Amino acid sequence: MPSIAEYEAATGTEAVLGLDVPNQSTTGTGGESAGVDPASASVVWIGAHGGAGARSLAAATGVGVVGGEHEVTTETQDGPPQVLVVARSDARGLDAAAETVRTVPGGVQLIGLVISADAPGRPPRAIRTRIHELSGTVPHLVTIPWISQWRLTPGSPHPAVTKALAPLSITTPHQKEQKL
């Protein structure tokens, strides 16, 4: 059986929470830091699938790291890591979100599921129904609307992100509790 490092090198993925997650960066498109030092990360954004928007949300909020950057452990210097699962609002994204949420191990604090719009406008009824079903499987479910400017500048700060994530409180190494 290959080691984790050999597996990651061969597949181009990283082993995170027992899942294969495409390698992602903790930096935004301009190279700026997305937040907390990965060695002491207490907040981790986990992309349920490629293109979920975890990196953009980490950059836009300036909080936490993207889970593909390091293996999520069950303990950090600040206690259990706080995990936000991120997915797009299409059928594939919602299926991936359900699987990711289902496989989050004990010892981490699942804060919630963040659904990022896959297109402008209101989602079809079947998608809205699936999102409603998923809301019963997580402590919090928030939706991020389509943000046109992210097509050119992914992860740039946007008031819609701040508003959507306002109900979530997280603990960071620098503050006792921080609203996103």
C-alpha cells in the first residue's frame, strides 16, 4: 500500500478527512494570504468538489485555510478545528456536499455547509428541495448568491458574502469569537 505522500503525488489530490480533495492554495488570485497560518489553523474550508469556491471564500473573508492545503487533524492549539464544507448549487455539488458532510470524522467541529450559487438567478425547484434536505444534516446551512465579479477576481471581498455568513460565529487563534 502506498504512503499518503506517494498517493497524493500519484493522484494529484490530498487526503483530507479521508476524502480525495484536489490540491488547492490558501492564497487568492493575487497571491495574498487567505488568513490563518496552516500550522495553527482552527478554521478550515473544505471544498466538497473541485470548483466549490472554498478558496474564494477563504480569501474573501480572510479567515481560515482551505482544507486541501493540509490534513485536517482532530486537535489544534485552539481545540478542535472548525470546518465549513463548501459546495456549488448544482446536482453534482450537492451530492458531493452530502458525502463530505457524512464523512466528517469525530473530533472536528462541523460549523456548517456553505452553498455557493452555480449561476445567477433562482435555482430550479429540484435544487432548492435538495438544499432544504441538506439543511437538516448540518448545524448551519448558508447560501452565497452568484457574484459576477468573482468571474474576474475570485475571492475579492463582497458584501453579499459578509451578509450570508453573518450568522456563523467561529473561533480564531487571534480572537475568542469572530463573526464571519
